[in-house]
Amino acid sequence: MVICKQPQIGGEVPEHNDSSPTSSCMLTLMYIVQYTNPPSALGFWIPLEKCTPENGALSFLPGSHLIAPITKRFVRLPSGGTGFEQLIPPEEAPKNPQGKYVLEACMPDLVIIHGSVLHKSERNTSQHTRYAYTFHMIESPPYAEYDSKNWLQPTPETPFPHILDTPNPTVVSVGA
């Protein structure tokens, strides 16, 4: 997906994580983020030009991937169409963690975003565009289960692409 923030009118994208898109960022994320158990979304965000505080560079909340809960998700509804499924009732859902967001101004590069990291971007107030290309990847069995409620489902005619044809036989645990 190409994200285009036009000069002076490119809009703000509020705080969200890619494993649980909210309605305010749903237009952007509903096409790319799918729920797995355990959550495994990983975003690849590639700025196509310089990203600055003025043109809407990304900001991240450090450590939020460890404590920001997934409270709802975008699903295929049994009655047809799509909608949201609450995983935690709103009155019981913990608030997003508080803290200081870190702005990441960058040149064309690659930014890898853990699916649970809270991030956002401000509107473009500059005279310059801010274009970025993004895609997301998820784990597949045996490492994660793709949920049958996800709005996007593979079919025999249009299966999901895989990086590996078979699972890697050697898996190294993190911290090992």
C-alpha cells in the first residue's frame, strides 16, 4: 500500500497498533492487518522520501508492544460483510499506556514495526509530500493460527503468498 500525505492537507493518523486497528485508522489498516494466535503482525514501512516532524513522520511509544492489549479486531461477520468484534468489553479494557512518544524522522529507509507497538503520525503541515510504501507479514502454521473470522480469507485460487514453501526446520528461541 502506498500512503500519500499531501502538502498541508495530509491527515493525522491517531495512536494505534497494527494488531488491533481502530475505526479511526481502519481505512488504512483494514486491508493489511490480520489477526493470528499468537499475534504476529510485523509491519514494513518504507518512506519514499524524507520524513520530518513537519510532514508527518511516525512517532512510537517505546515498550508499548509489551503492555498495549488487543481489545477489538476487524472480522468477517456471520451475516455477511465486515465489522468489529470486541475482545474485551470497552468498560473492562485497560487504557492505552501513557508515555512520551518518540518521533522518528528519517530519510528513505526501512522501518520495521512490531504489530503491537503503538504508533501514530501527525498531519502534514509542510509544503512537501510524505509518501511511504508499507506492507505487513504474519506468521503461518505451525507458528501461528490464522483466524477464520478474519475478513480476508485465502482460497485455493488465491492463496496467501509465503516466503518459505515449508517451515524452517531450525527455530532459534529469542534470548537463546
